[in-house]
Amino acid sequence: MKQFVVIGMGRFGSNLAKSLYRLGNQVLAIDYDKRNIEYIKDQVTEAIVADAKDLKLLSQVIDKDVDSVIIATGNDIEMSVLTTLHLRNIGVKHLVAKAKSEDHGEILKALGVDEVIFPEKDIAKRLAEKLDMTNMIFNIPIAHDYSIIEVKTPANFVGKSLIELDLRNKYGINIIGIRPLISEELQVVPNGQTIIPPDSAMTLICKTDEISKLQLR
């Protein structure tokens, strides 16, 4: 079980807090608006009304050893920046922050935020990739620019071995699973001699921007 703090109970922050809690984690939700806290209080471990710009108050309610603190107040840049400064002073070991713009994101990175996210931009990018790649079955971002995706096997891959395809050296793409399209029986971590069968799906791990080079359509 991990411990998270989510600051800002807008649409993004509240959904994130609820999702983390449903996954079995301890979640502290913080917002200055009492109405937002009333809405979320029964769907997280703890919810408190607090002004995230108050360093003394934050230091009282946030344990610096929590796994991660997520600042979801991206629309209020002043609050986002001040909260980031306060959390760094407290000594939080991992900090994620929502950004409103590229400039805002650069400021947050300069302040020491470990991961800056652009929810609307990221969602739009993943949707565009899915629509563009008609063979894609699912796409799961896992870290920074890396994703795990499952795709229907391209016709030009069928009958070839993994060594012949040489996707790792050509594109930095690793095939970690192969299964028949009509079955959930996955062959995990196939070896280089594995021949790609027809009517199959491949699970890949790679940098997201490398996927388009395969032209998996």
C-alpha cells in the first residue's frame, strides 16, 4: 500500500484521488474549498480543508515520507508555484504537478518537480495515436515517454522470427508477449526464434514516439 497526497480537488485532482484510493492506496485529499472536500471525503482515506499556500499548515498535515504528492491546481499558477516551493522545503521525496502551459511546466521543472503533466494534452495525444493506428488494441503509458501497447500483428510480420524483425535494434522496441486474437492465452517474453503467427496480437514496450515508425496500420 502506498501513500499519496493530492492537492486540488478539481475534476482532474478528484478523479485521480478516487482512482488511487480504489486501487488500495492511502490518499489524503486537500483543497481550500469546503464543498470540494465534502464531495470527496467518503471516497478517499482522509480529506481536509487547507490552503496549500500556507507552509506551516502543509508541514503539519503532510508527511515528507509519503510516496508522492500530486499538485493538481494547474489552473492557478501562483498556487501551483508556491505549493511546489513549500513541498520542496518540507522535503517531499517525489513531486508530480499539473501544468497549464509549456512555460508553466518549465517553471515547475526548474523548481524541482519530478514529473510535470499536461492532462488535456496527454489525453489528446493518446487519442490521436489510437485513432491514427487502427491496429492498436490498447496503449498504457508507464513512465515519461514509454508505453506498453498491444497491436494486431501487421501482415508483413507474419511468418518471420523475432530475430529477423530485429525490432529492438531498429527501433528500440521490445516484444514482450504474443497471443492469438481470439484467445487471452499470452506467450510471455518470446525468444528470438519465435515465429510470428497469423491472426495474432503483439504486446510491445517502447518509447511512444517510436511506434509510428513501424506503420502498424
